[in-house]
Amino acid sequence: MIRKSAPTLASLSCVALALGAFACSSAPPNAPIETTGAGPSGSAGSGPDGTTAPSGSEVAVSTVSGALNNNSGTGVALLGPQAPKRTLIERAFAALNPIGTAYAAEWSCSGGTLTPAFDGPGSYSFTPASCSVTWLNGKSASSSWSAPFTLDYGSGCGSSHPVMEAQDASCELTRTSATGGTTRTITGPDGNTYAIDHDTNGAGTGWDSTVSPAPTDAGVQVSCGTGGCVASRALVISGSHLTGTVDIGGHSTIIWNHTVTTGSGGVSVTGAAAERVVNGSVTVQHNLIHATSTTTFSSIHYGEPLCCFPTDGSVSTTYSEGSNAGKTESMTFSSVCGEVTLTSPDGSTSSLTLEHCL
């Protein structure tokens, strides 16, 4: 499929498909990677461009947001590190366009498919869309996925629609990645790459085997509440191992390595579309620096259906292990999609743009 000039949403790698958004945003490959500002002291090593690894708050929010949106069918994260208050098309270009505005371009996309066609309970393969873009100056970039996700709908699910918000109380959905994880890779015009891998087989991947809840290989699960998923649902992250690398000029550096869990109770989600509210806690093991943090979601509002991230409220993250043990950070969300303020454990504040919906 080819699109000339500004692409339609159907041609983007982060379109709101029937099952919503997976890992939908990325920094431009030639821009600073993991631009998380003043993260926790010593929160990771720097990449080849002097960038910093994400805070516990960012990892927790990114993981919950991705899990929430890929089953609701309402969220799309189309952010890159540019000025806020951009249109969806401008956000989409930010994800792949590291050389400035270039609306005269050819786009080619494939994927974005559910196989077989949805027909109720059973196992399905979801392949997110992969896209490439070539500008008139000959420069090109691409966004590609390494493998599909598996979606298992339980016996209590209906056959009317794959989106969980349309399902009744007895429906349960489990999402799992391919063996070794499912990776989205952004390749820039100079050959630099940026890849984030989400492996739902997280058992044994955390740096501390005593951390509770211990990660398992059970995937990301959504269970509808008594009034159906449109009213409420439980979201359980059994054990997600998130790794990320950046390759600039042939120099490859690991900048993400985290293990994320919620425990069997998960986090609670009430409401649908622009009325989604999340409560609960998420544990993050920071495997590169041997730290552990717990992020608490308290009435966090997801108020923009076309945004993967929260648009109101703040989360609080407490570190139980590592150099910041006993200290707390907070992340406050704004009405502009992905624009947040991080208050680090040392009390300093920084404005950040969230870039990953995992």
C-alpha cells in the first residue's frame, strides 16, 4: 500500500486497529534516545549519545499503558520528542522522521492483521503494521516488527468483536509474545537503529530472585468485571521483560532492561474510551543497575481515546532496592498526550515526553 504526501492513519505503523495499539511510539533514530531527563540517580548507564535510561515511573506507565490500550481499541501513541500539541499526523511523522518536516514522501505499509478472522474464543495471531517511508531527497526510514503477538480469548468471550470493551463479564484475554520477545525496530536514514523488545516470558529475568511478586511466563491478561469490560476489568502483567538497544554508527548499547509485574490481583481499570481510570501497583526490577521500584496508580485518568498515555493525575514510585532505596519519585500527567513532569528522588523536576507504549 502506497501513500503520497501526508499519510492517512491507515498507513501508519501505530494505527488504531481492531485490537488497539502495541508499542506505538518511538524517538527518531537520529535524535537523543531515552530522553527521560533527570531520572533516578545512577538509574542506568548512558548510551553512545549521552542519553539516560528511563525512571521506574516511565517503565511502569509505559507497560500499563500498552497493555491497557492494546485491548481497549481506543488508544494510539504517536509521540516523538518534538513540541507538544501536535496533530496525529505530525506525531506520526515524528516517530519516523529524524530529518525534519518532509511531507512529500512515499509510504509503504503491511501487516496490521488478525489471523484467522475473529470468531470468538480461541487463539489468534496479531501482526502489527510495519511501515517504511522514502522522502523525495532519497532518504528513507522504517518501522518493523520481528514477530506477531498471540491473543488467546477464553471460553467466556463472545464472537461479536475482538475489542475487550465489547466483551461481557466472563471474557478473559491473554496476550503473549513470540519466543524471545516481539521487537519493534526503528531504522533511520543514516542506518542508526532503535529497538524495544517485549518478552512476556519474564520468569527468571529479574536481577533479584527474592522480589515479590515473582515474574512468570503467563503473559498479559485482561479479565472483564461483573458489568462487562465496558464497566471494569482487571489487568495483570505476569512477567514482562523489556529490553532496548540503540545502534549509532555501529556502536550498540543496551539502554532498557527491566522486568515488570503486577501480581495476581493486577491493576483495576474502570470505564471505557475517554473515561478509563486505573488503580493499583506495578513492580519494576531495573536489571542494569540492580534496583527495584513500585509504582502506585491512584485514580489515573486516560482521557484522550487517541492517546496511549494518561492525561490527568500522577503516579508515585518508591524504590525499595538500589541507590535510591527508601526514596520516592512522582510523575504528573498533563492534558497534552505524553507530556509529563517527573519529580526525581532528589527533588529535582524535569519535563519529559513519554515515548513508549509497551
